[in-house]
Amino acid sequence: MTEQELRIFIDVVIDYFVLLSDESARMGVPYIQEGKSQLLDFTGVIGISGARKGGIFVTASSSMLKELASLILESDDVAPDEILDMVGELTNTIAGNVRREFGSSFMISVPIIVEGRPQDLRLQIKPPVFVVPINWRSYQAFLSVGLE
């Protein structure tokens, strides 16, 4: 994965937050994951196939996802299942928007949603996996990308 390709992911995330909230997400310095993945309350995982193989995942706190869902739903009354759906929506939107840049041979799966921080969960994404911290308002989330 090249720096330019990683930049596409970063730009897509920034655009997503600006479109949704009129506020830009601040992206932290990307780093290569070593050891286990850092998981927060909810994680959305999408497999990539076709000309490129690998995957992405987004992990975020329930409070961040609740705030994002409240913006989309235009309501402060966000149900627990809507918070769960939000991580899938976020991950799927990022992958879908990146697909526009990479082309139709960049095939994305339906998101798999993981709740909590299971100790035995292994997110098998081909190394090197680049982790990009996402800071929005007072929240932090992480985007992880591994592509052949």
C-alpha cells in the first residue's frame, strides 16, 4: 500500500465528517500496527477482494457512534441497535467512497459488526496494517487498512 493510497482513505474520512457534521475530523499520524488490534466499543470490518485483497476496519466508542447516529437521524433519542448499525454504516461508507477512487475491481464485502472487545478476536488483515487515529469533537476512533 502506498502513501498516496493511504491518503485516499484519510481524505474520504475527512470528507465524511465534514458532510455529516460540518466539522472536519482531525487525523492522527498513521502508524503500522504491531501486535493485537486496538478495539473500542464497536468495530465494523469489511473485506476487500478483486484486484486488491485485504480489509479495513473502523473501531469507535459507543458515545461517538451515538452522536453520529443522532446527526443522521436528527434525534437525540438513539436506540442501542442504531448505535450498532452506525459502526457498520460508517465503515461501509468509507469503503464505498474509497471504491470510487480505486475502481470497480475494488470489491467490498458487507460489514461485519463486532460489539465489545473480545479477547480472542483476530482481525486477519494482511500486513502491513496501517492504523489512522481519527479525532472528531472529543472522540477518538481508529481506521485500520491492510491491502495487498
